[in-house]
Amino acid sequence: MDKDAEKRIAARLAKIMAMLCVRNTHIENIHAGLTPVTHTGDWSDVTVVDADGRRIPWTEVSHISDDEMRELMRDIVNRLYTFHLCDDDPKLQAEIEKWMAVAGKWDEPEIDQRMIGRRGTQPGT
């Protein structure tokens, strides 16, 4: 298989895994709700007032609790595990086809150098 075909397949797989294994998880519950408005663009004009009356700048607020993070990571790991073990299941194939119409419109993925610990180089070069 040539490099271009390999990249197209990897991009398609990355997008559908992101959709099925990350996007449609507990992260949707965390994402739900009202989004605050900022007029400065850097969120310095937004604060959160907690139950103790503390005014916390938006940029310093944790946007996900430890329990939510644990639930999210369990959800993602379970979905990735299911994706890999059940990739030939007709029901999963139907879900992949259904959601690929949406995920296929996303931006093309890029190599994340932080993940592989090398900066400025592409694999295979």
C-alpha cells in the first residue's frame, strides 16, 4: 500500500474512532449547558461564583471534576476496546457508516508530535 492510501485510511479511522469512542461519550454531558460570554476574547472578564461565595476567574476554574474525568476515561477506554474487538460486527459497521457521514466532514488530522516525543519530523522521513 502506498503512503497516500495509508494516510487516507488512517485519517478515516482516526475520525470515526474520535466520533464513536470520544465524541459520543460522557463528554457530551460535560459539554451540555450554557456557555458563558466573553467580550475580551481571553475570558479575563468571566468569573464563577461558587457556593462559598468565592469569585474564581474562568481561566482558573477546573472545567471537569475528578469523578467526571474518571467516568469519561472509562467510557473512552471501553469504547476503544469495543471498537477494536467488534470491528467486524454488522451492528458496529452500521454505526460506523452512519457516523462517518458526519466525521468525514471534519478537518484532516495531523501528526501530533507531542504524542511521539519528536518535534519537527514526520514518521517515515
